[in-house]
Amino acid sequence: MTATPTRQRPAVNLDNSFFFESLAQGRLTIQQCTECRTHRHPPVPMCPRCHSLSWQADEVSGHGTLTTYTALYHPVLPPFVPGYLVGLVELDEGVRVVVNLEFAEDEARIGMPVDVVPQRYDDDLVLPAGYIPGRPHVVVSSTESAVAQESRS
């Protein structure tokens, strides 16, 4: 019997566990300095702007703009399909997040609006994913079926 390939798991630690826990709850939260209010991602212990160690998890809108993207063709390992997109989305709150873009390469345009939402990729993995606003949330980056796609549409 062969095991079905799954996506690589992110390294979760004390600095970023809140981010992955909120995704599992269907929320997108970004680390925010409580002193200067700067959002930062990926999460780090100290604010790069004011050097404060004080922070909070701030729930953000998920609305943003595609800053750049790349299509990956080689080497592509299961469960991914050739040509899947990875993008850098600048959220309206001013912070940038790297996400899988769940739409076709010929639809991707620098500067286009993108909604970043928590996407369940399997029973144990929820990651942020980028979608074209107003479109159904269908996973196109892999051959695996996403759980609860319909509930996010």
C-alpha cells in the first residue's frame, strides 16, 4: 500500500504558533507590535521598528494586492501539480504574506486584488491561500482534495 503524499508541514514554534492556531480556527491573524502598532510577518520576537518585545495577534481583513508571484514547474513533487503558483501578497494592513495562489497562471497579474484566507489542505494542515475575490475557493495547486472548500465559497 502506498501512502498519499501530503504537503510539507511548517515549522511551528513559540513565535508563530498563534498564526497557525488562528488559521485552524478559520481566522487570519498577523503579529502586531503593541508599542508602535507595526504589523510584522513572519512573526519574530522583537519589533524591527521600535525593538519592543511586546506584541499581540491582530485579526486582519485578508484583502490585499499581488506583489509578485512565480509558477513552479521543476522539480514538482506530489501532491503538487506542475505550474502551481506561489505569490507574495501585500495585505491592506501593510504586511506581506507568502501564499499558494489557487488560480491559474494566465489569470495572475502583478497589482491584482487577492483575498488571503485560511485553506484546509488535509485533516491536519491549514495554510493561508490566495484567491481571486468573488470566486469559489477551489484548490488548484495540488491533486489532493481540499476539505470544506464549499463552506469557504
